[in-house]
Amino acid sequence: MSEERVQLDVLPEENGMRLDRFLASRHPERSRSGLARLIKEGRVLVDGSTSRPSEPVVSGSRIDLTLPERVETRVSAEDIPIHVVHEDEDLLVIEKAAGMVVHPGAGVTHGTLVSALLHHDPQLAGVGGQARAGLVHRLDRGTSGLMVIARNEVAHRKLSTQFREREIEKVY
């Protein structure tokens, strides 16, 4: 298994961010919980020392990150009913049911929202990266609610930025 070593410098505008959030902003293709796990495993050093996921980063610090090779999950389209609330050329808004897993992982490979989305619109394959199907945010398995899905790369980039910078308000 091949590992990737990455060095990151904390910029002034990133000062005070939690370490796990800082890493997630720099590596949006990885989940924050997965990055927190890497921090806890000692695969993340802040100025040469281990840290905690909640530790704030300081401008000018050097972050050394050792990323294990990612194993991409192949996702198949599945005929799973989804409730579409809105659909246009750039986005899709769906109502996710409680109990549905958003994307494959942690032993779940079938019956996910991603599989349902790929059946609904095969053009979503690859939008936002492998196995993302346009996802720009997620809801926990037990949570129901509206989800916004990007239908193209431009929309994915813009929506991801808006969620990351908290320009989109989520109400629970």
C-alpha cells in the first residue's frame, strides 16, 4: 500500500480553525471523521508533534500529513425510490429518508442514496469525484431532510464552496 506525504502551511486566514476542519478544507475529497481518525493515529504532525482533532491551528505552522492510499468504492445504480423536491439543469433537491445511508463506507456498499441518485440520473456519475454522484453535503443515517445535489462540476464547485464557507444556512 502506497502512502502520500503532504506538507501544509497554515495561512493567516486559517488561524484558529480546528485541525480536523483545516484538513477537511484542504482535502475536501476526504471526510472530516476520516481525517480525525488519521490525527488520532498520529499520521498528522503539527510542527513535528502529534495533536488532537479539536486543537486550533496557528498561522505559520507546518502540518505534515501522511495519507494512506484510498481504496475507491465502486457504486452501482440501484432502483431505490427517492423523493425529488426540485430539479433543474444545475441541481437536484431531494428529501432523504431517515435510515438511508448517504454514501458507501463502513461496510455499507448497497442501498445508499448515491446508488439511488445514479439510477435517477446516470449523468451524476463522477460529478464531484468517484462515488460522490454530486453530493456536496450529507445527513447522518438516522436523519431525514432535504439534500442539495450538484448536477455538474461547476455547480459542485460553487455549492461546495458555499457549504464550506457557511454561506448556505442549514436548519435542523
